[in-house]
Amino acid sequence: MEDDIFRVSKGTVMTPELLSEYITKHKKMVRDRFKPLLDAYKNDYAIQHQTRKAAYKPDNRIPVNFAKYIADTMNGFFVGIPIKTAHDTAAVSAFLEQFEQYNGVDDVNAELSKICCIFGRGYEMYYVDDFEKLCVRYLSPMNAFMIYDDSILEEPLFFVHYYKDADGVEKGSFSDGRVVRWFTNRGSYVFSKEEKIHAFDGVPATEYVENAERMGVFESVLPMIDAYNKALSEKANDVDYFADAYLKVLGASLSDDKLTELRDTRIINLEGDEADKIIVEFLSKPNADTTQENLINRLERLIFQISMVANINDENFGTSSGIALKYKLQSMSNLAKTKERKFTAGMNRRYRLIFSNPLASGQGAALSKEDWVGIRYKFTMNIPANLLEESQIAGNLNGLVSQETQLSVLSIVENAKQEIDRMEEEQDKTGYMTDYPLNRTREEADDDLLGEAKTTTEQTT
């Protein structure tokens, strides 16, 4: 959302007053927007905070955690299969592998993606640890934010991260394109005298977004989730009411002992001259079960329809196969494609900053600051694969497309180029077991056969 983006004029200098202003704005955003989203993910909904009913009335509070289901399903679909990075230069590939292994980048990507699913945005900061290694750390927007310039490019100017220490004192740091400084809040914000040059070519942080509007994946359906929780809770109240209904006895005067006997024996035997006029029945209110069921079912369908995340636990979902399954996942695939483009932009900034640091060297070979441009990212949506169908399609493509494109159809092949190399190695090994070389053309083989036949004829003659 546009109002959630902090902007200042280019060339603005950070001061304690400016820091206080924007931390105050951010805390208001956390209270009004981010905390309700996090509460929903943690199964804390409005139904649990409604005014209590009278003690004699059923008062069920049943929250159904659609928010967590939607966020985790989307996150698993998007990064359940880790993002793969590749580069044509061996030194760059070696550096990427070392950097990702050292930082557990697969986990960083998964957590960033989940944070974006919940809040619509997430942050990543870069630093050098005590072992002189380049590091990356994901952060929630609950305690971090970015300040951009007010130009059309919206270049990052400051990244702020704050927290409370074990003594309850608010502390934090902010960084610009050159240095990192620390601050403490003891009634007012005070900057430390120490500052550290971070050696990255820009603000050492990146904001990842779910979409251009920075909306969480379940944010638009929160009102429907609250309505669903209320309808389900009221239905449970009705069940309790019918299980504990009042017994109405008209035309007879019953003592306390008689009432106790009726309750314990569950036998009604009333005497009197006008016994046929005695009325004994349960009080019941009008039955709204059909209306409630229709409302609950409608809300459930709308929650998944509007969030565009598939209900993969639906009983009809597992019976789909092939193209039908892809149609059911089409909406979620569209969301994932949008997120993929936003995530790619964030990862480009990540590696641009990492490669700008002097420590960026792989296997003893210094890397260029521009080497990040050649990095390729492969996002694989976590869709159930039909290997038989894929193999048939790949077989039908033989001779129509390149071998690399043909192999890329198979979900079990992570890297088509590497698979081609393995196939060639196996072919070379097999060649040693035969009497004929395997790299000849068919015409060459035919010529050899004709030559052998001619020699045999001459010898016979």
C-alpha cells in the first residue's frame, strides 16, 4: 500500500528527531496492520476477544486458522522446492555455493517467503561476521523498515532495525549507503559515537514484497475468516442449547423431590384427575441449521476463492489429474508467478550488494562487481508430478526441440545441462565396451560396411 512506504528527500541526513518520527510511524503501522496479521497467523482472532455472554448462555469461541493454512500452503507451493541459482562462470558458481551453504540460503528464502505471505513484505540485511564471512539475515517488518527517497526510482536511503534488550531498553541500528550506526532510547533517541563502514555499495538491506501493493496473501479475506469463526461458534452454541434444553411441564405441580426423581430416572409418570391435559415437552427455539450450514459453506468457498490459494485438502482435489489439476492450481500459479518476479528483483539486489563487497571472492579468484548479472534463478512450483505423462511429452519432443529443452520437461531433472553431461559420460563409458566407436555418423558406418564387403569379395575371387 502506498501509505505504508516511508519516503524522504534525497540527501536527507538522519538525525535523532527524524529517527524518532519514523519509528513512531512504524510502531503505529505495526499496531494497526502488522499485529492483526500476525495474530491471525497465530490463530488469535476477533471471536476470542468479543464480550462474554451471560453465564447461563452457551458461549463457544471456535477460531479456524485459515490464515496459517493459506500462508503455509502458498509458501510450500512457492519455495517447497528450493530456489536454484546458477552461473556460467565456474568461479562465480563456486562462490555462490559456498555463500549459500554458509548462510543456509534455502532456509533464508523460505522464511522470507513466509514473512511476505503474512505481512506482504519482509527484509533482509547483510553484514560481515567475526570470521570475515559475508552473511545474510532475514527480518520481520514487525521491527524493521526501509526509508526510500522521494524520486520515481525510490532508491533506499536508510534501513532501520530496533528491538528491546533483556532489560527492556529499546536499542537498534540504522544504515545508509556508507556506514552503520547504533542508537538507544532512554526517553529520547541517542546515537552512539561509534560508526562502522559496511563496505557494501548501497544500503546493506533489501525489502522483498509479495506484490506491488505489499498485501499479505490472506489479508483480503480476514473479514470473511472472522465471519466464518462467528458463524461456526454460534452453531456450536445452538448444539449446546439443544443438548441442555429446558423441560416444560404445564398442568401439574411438582415438588423438588419429584423434579429430582424425573431428572435421575428420566421417567415421567404424573398422576391427576386431568392427566390428559398435562403438557410435558422441551422448549426449543427455531432451527436455523440449514441457514447456518449454507453460510458456513459459502464463506469457506469464498475464502479460498478470493485468496486465490487452493484448498488442497478438499475431497475432490485429490481425484484430479493432469490438466485438470493444473486448472485447479491456475489461480495459485498466477500468484506465484507475480511473487517470483518480485522475489527475483529482491535476489538481484541481494547479490549485487554481496558482490560489491571486497570480501566477495570465490576459491581464491576475485570476482567482478558485475558478475551478479549472470546469475540465473530457477523457481520450481511444488506441483504433484505425473512422471509417466512427463516422459511421454518429453519423448514426443524428440527431434522437435533441443535436448536441453526436451529434458527440462521432466520434473525429476533439476539441471538439464548437467543431465546432458552425465548422459555423455555414460555414453563414453559404454563406448569402451564395444568394438565400434559411438561417435560415427550413419553414412560413415555404411561406407565401412561396403568397404568390408568389397574386400571379402576380392579375397574370394
